[in-house]
Amino acid sequence: MNTDRESVRCLSVRRPWANLIVAGYKLIENRTWTTGYRGRVVIHAGKTWDHAGAATAVDLGALGMDSLDHCAAGYLGSVRLDDVHAADDCCTGFGDPTPGVYHWVLSDPIALSAPLPGRGRLGLYSCDDADLVAAIARSVHPTPVVVQVNPIVARAAALGPIQKNTWKRRRDPDQLTLLEIPKRKGRK
Ligand SMILES: [Zn+2]
């Protein structure tokens, strides 16, 4: 077994909760166990459909997410796991206040352009599937766009704002600006 392969941490969540997480509607996940891991977590949508989640999707106005037809299964995208803490009258909204429950605080959901099929597992598991690892890496760090900077704009930015007085002093007195009306010469 090659242990050098890159892997991602994954969490399998029932549908449509998984879909609501990746779409950014739900950023607290309730679990009865905790983890010391922090960082990117890939969200896997399980086959199981949860009707309570569908009702919540309607309440949230999450279009289509109350229907199995619009909620893909498989690997949907990733979020960042920022914190895990015991429920303590906190995280109102999605945080389950039941004692013994842990709130997993998520942020920065990034959906894959297309879900990748695959089976989920229990717990916060590692997956070294090369296609999944590459797709998640691409989604989180898209190919940088080379920005073409107009050299005139770059020079203006480097010079800073034009000083009004300097502009006046250097101006050719015979040169008209767009807003000036030419003075009639030769008439007194
Ligand atoms: Zn909380």
C-alpha cells in the first residue's frame, strides 16, 4: 500500500442535509462524537433521504432541495471545519441543544462542479481516491488567472493620485481641456 498518496478527510451526511451544507444553508453539523481535526472536510451525501431535512429545505427556501431528484448522492464538495464544541445553548438555528451532542462549526462551502459518485463510510474518514483528491484541490485552489495589467493603469497606480496644483502648473496654457470653451481671440 502506498502511504504517500494524498488524501482528504470526508464526512458522510444524509440527504438533503449534505446538499444543504455544501450549498451554504447549514453550517452547523450535529454529531454525538468529537474530533481534534480542523481544516477542509469533504461532504459525502449518503443514499438515505431524511424527510425532516426536506421540510427544512422548504422552510429555508432552498429551491429544489426538498426533492430527491435535485439532491445528488456521492461527493458534493467541501467545507472547512473550524471548531467542534459541546452543545451549550449555542448555535441557535441548526445546533441541537441536546446534552452530549457536539456542534461542528463549518464555513466556506465549495461545491464541486459535478458530484463524484462513491460510497460513504462511518466517521471522519480519509479517502485517497485520486479523482476525488484532485477535484477537491481544484475546487479549493482554482487555476490562477493571469491578470493582464494595462501599463498606463499600472503606472498611474504607482504614481498615486494626481496633485491638482501640479497638474495646473504643468499645463500648457494654450491647451484646452474637454470642459473648456475656447476663448475667442482677437476680440476686445
Ligand atoms: Zn454550538
